Amino acid sequence: MDSYIESVYEGIKEKDPDQPVFHQAALEVLETLEPAIKKFPKYKEFAILERIVEPERIIQFRVPWTNKDGKIQVNRGFRIQYNSAIGPYKGGLRFHPTVNQGMLKFLGFEQTFKNSLTGLPMGGGKGGSDFNPKGKTDNEVERFCTSFMMELYRHIGQFIDVPAGDIGVGAREVGYLYGAYGKITNLHGTCVLTGKGRTFGGSLIRPEATGYGTVYFVQEMLKTRKDDMKGKTVCISGSGNVAQYATEKCTQLGAKVISLSDSSGWIHDPDGIDTKKLAWVMDLKNVRRGRIKEYAEHFKVDYSAKGSPWSVKCDISLPSATQNEVDAKEAKALVDNGVIAVGEGANMPCVPEAVEIFQEAKVLYAPGKAANAGGVSTSGLEMAQNSMRFFWTREEVDAKLHQIMANIHQIAYETSEKFGDKGNYVLGANIGGFLKVADSMIAMGYLS
Ligand code: NDP
Ligand code: 2IT
């Protein structure tokens, strides 16, 4: 590794030794920036790497709320405002017991490059809480969201920072958060959150966008090999927002999705999760808030609490649950079973060794910051529509999303070629996202 890059990476580990997922995300980006750093000495001269790995601001706060028994509970809330060089901070909120500063730094760092790739004016941010919405009543979730917003409201705004959903934060949570924001500030109709409900400013296609976008990106990769989705067998993990709509788009394009999972286990449905079965999953997960095991019981298919969908033979794999969910052994099994393409619906779902295995086997591999950028892109389109006091139709938003995903593919592909490793989408996406942010920071001077 280049000595400048290595010193920045060592600095990160020394300053925050207890943030392993952030180290992992930073190393993956830093390593691939080497050809750009060598070609353009200005990035070292202007200390861009030292600056870009450091969040502009970290906000941490107490979130007290009362549970259904009237007892006071306390959680931690965070917002990491990572980089505002190309626009207001933008990124989701995650509610999950594993949330801490290091986790959100990994996600905020990734978001900065992802948002740059979308071509829209959005900086990088991420936030959330160690609150676990699982098993909570709607009233408990509402009280938590209201308390969370009691602090967050002062740090966000359409020109400051625009949060959205992520794991554990969907339409229900965004609704409560937005309702609280309006009550606290008396500001209505400003795009302070995206992923809002359709009736109060949300964009059509935002719920579908991450899953659809991931499949659009995979389609673009397949095109480079004169192939398409039709007739392909697809394994998907997760069964939340991203997994559901990735399944829908695959099916629309004539592919067959044969697996889904949640944190308890996974199902294998060799006949395929068709439109009717997917509607059942959506009701199970979004309304009844049940477990994927119930799918196996209802449709009489295999369920396992051990292992993962990656042991099943498939053409395309779309990990869409969480970070580090595909290890080296699973990547090897996918390759041995003939996988053609891997598209990351989730953020950093493949461990570094798994990525290496895919790349060595010449599998079309799309890193999350490129493949799952459709969600935040459509958040950007929601911001644009709110600013116009106007809405685009479903078809219009979907066409724009499709175009953005095709553009991101083109940037990643062409950048990989320009920097000497054609088809390496990790290199292409990292350098492609980096250059715009870095050049903006240089142009705006040492304070940015
Ligand atoms: P959801 O909360 O809707 O769904 C998450 C799914 O992943 C659930 O099935 C959940 O199972 C599973 N999961 C979560 N944590 C774990 C874990 N530690 N181990 C195993 N399974 C787990 O979230 P999303 O679908 O929105 O997000 C999925 C991924 O996509 C995340 O990595 C997120 O950062 C990324 N992403 C999301 C975007 C969006 O617009 N929503 C945009 C871009 C990326 P269980 O219910 O049992 O916890
Ligand atoms: O990881 C992500 O890109 C998201 N969770 C979506 C962020 C957003 O602002 O829509």
C-alpha cells in the first residue's frame, strides 16, 4: 500500500481502535484510491484523505421514552454529519441494537461516495439509535420516534441534513418522525426527511427504489456480457424493504427468486417467490411484523435457522440484509455453484475476502455504494419534487431512477477502465465517487 494511504489508515485505527466496521469500510475505499492518489498529487498536498475520513460533526444524544408499562427507557441517538462538500448531509437512520458510533461512521463514510455517484447534490450522513423496534407496540415506537426528534430537529433541515430510513426505520417510523418535526418546528412541507408517506410529500417509487435500483444495476452489468435477467435463478437475503422490492423487480424481469431470510433463519422456495407469495411476505413483514419462518410453514417449503441462502445454487446473488453477511466460505460456495453476478442491496454485506473471491473468479460484483444507490437517488428525487411543490408520476420517477442507475454503472465501469482494472466495480465506484467530493473540497478551501 502507498505510504500516504497507509499512514491515513493507521491514523484511523489509532484514534478509534474500537470501530472495526469503520476500519473495514475505510480500508476498502483507501486501498482502491491508490491509482488516483498517484496520478493526482494534489489530493495528498491538500490532505484530502485525512479530511475525508473524519466526519465533519458527530451528534450523540439521550433518547428517553416510556414503554407500554409506563416505565422510562433510555436509548442513545446519533447523527453523523460526514461530508457536506457537494450538498446537505443525506443518509438514513438505522434503529437496531448494534448501532453505535463506529457502525454509523462506516455507513456515513460509504454514503458520502454513494451520494456523489448519484450525480445529485447530496453530501453524506447517517444516524440512528440502539433502539430495537422489534416486538414494540406502535405506540412505543411512536413515543420513541417523538423523543428522538425532540433532539434531532435542531440539527436537520432541507439545506442542512435530510435523514431517511434504513434498517428498522420504514414508512411507520418516518411518519412519526415527520409528524413530530412539524409539531416541534411549525415548519410544514419542507423536505427535512425523505421516504415520507405518499399523502404528505413522499415520492412515488421511493419504497421500491433500493431494490429496483439494485436489479437495474445488475442488468447493466449483465449487458456488458450480452446477458440479461430473463430465466435467471436469484438468491436474496433479508426480507425487509430492499429484499422485497428486489424480489419484485427480478420477477417482473422474468427471473426466479428462490430465497429470503431474516435474522432468525432463511427459506428456500425452489418454485420461486411469485407475485402472490411476495404480497404475502409484504403483509407478514410490513403489517403483521412476523418472522420468515412462517413463510415456510404457510407455503410448505424448507426453512433453516442455520447457514444462509448462499449454499443454494443460483445465477445471481443479491445480499440485502446487513453488513458482513457473506463470508469467504459462502462466497466460495456461490462461485462453485456457478454464480454469474453479485449485487449488494445491503451496505457492505460481503467481507473483504468474499469480494476477492468474486473478483478472482471474474464474477460480476457490484459494491453496495453503486448497486444500492437507487434508494438515496430517489430520496434526492423526493427532495427535488418537494422543492417544486409538485409530483412526478410513477413512470417518470422510475425512468429517472433507471437512468441514474445506468449512469452510475457507466461511471464505475469507465473509471475502472481509466484507472487500469476494467470491470473492477469496487475500484470504479470508489474513485468515481471520490473525485467529485475531493475536487469540491479543494475548490472550497481548507475549511471544507
Ligand atoms: P429492513 O429493516 O427493512 O430489513 C432488514 C432485513 O435484514 C430484515 O429481514 C432483517 O431481519 C435483516 N437483518 C437485519 N439485521 C440483521 C442481522 N444483523 N443479521 C441478519 N439479518 C439481519 O432494512 P432495509 O431492507 O431497508 O435494509 C437492508 C440493507 O439495505 C441494510 O444494509 C441497509 O443499510 C441497506 N440499504 C437500505 C436502503 C433503503 O432505502 N432502505 C438504501 C440502501 C441500502 P430481522 O427483521 O430479523 O432483523
Ligand atoms: O444506505 C442508504 O443509502 C439508505 N439507507 C438510504 C438513504 C436515503 O437518504 O435515502
